[in-house]
Amino acid sequence: MGFVKVVKNKAYFKRYQVKYRRRREGKTDYQARKRLVAQDKNKYNSKKYRLVVRFTNKDIVAQIVFSEIVGDKVMCAAYAHELPRYGLKVGLTNYAAAYCVGLLLARRHLTNLGMAQLYQ
């Protein structure tokens, strides 16, 4: 096969459309996000909640999130750096701390909903 010269002139760049910013940064896979966030049509306008957990080098972040057209909304959040208030002083990024953050998130969310007394 012969050599094909790649032509990237003014006409090429006038028609070029850049990708979304978060796609360019490599942060968001929009195909996977569409499948994750899309709610069934027979459920009408009900929200689809998801638990988001992020592990950083120094912290664990847990959030309950739902999506809207304008963006994602966080209903409730809990962090590992809050755990020393509850008696856990060290090891804030290990498996046990992740469990504690999830427990803290659940209790906090139940309190926000006014259902904390139902689940002791």
C-alpha cells in the first residue's frame, strides 16, 4: 500500500469538533455513565440513587448520589477524617475504616430522612 499524506489544513480544523472536557481529561466514560444513570421509562420521574465510594491516599469518601439534567446531586456524604470524633484515631484508609464510613453514611442518611429511630 502506498504512502497516504495526512491533510490537516484549515478546512479540516474548521469542521473538527472537540470532545467533552471530562472526556478529554479522561475522567468520564459517557457510554458507561449513560447506562448507569438512565432510569427505566416505566418508573417515570423517580430518582435512581447510587452509592459512590472513593479511596484517596489519606481519606475515604462515601456519598449517596442521584442524577438530574443539570448535574449530579449529593444527598448525603461521610468522610474518614470524621472518624476520630467517634473514637477511631488511626488507620483511616483501611478496610475497617471503609466499613465505618459506610455505617456513618447510613446513620446520617437515616437521620436526614427521619427514620433513625426505626433502625436501631
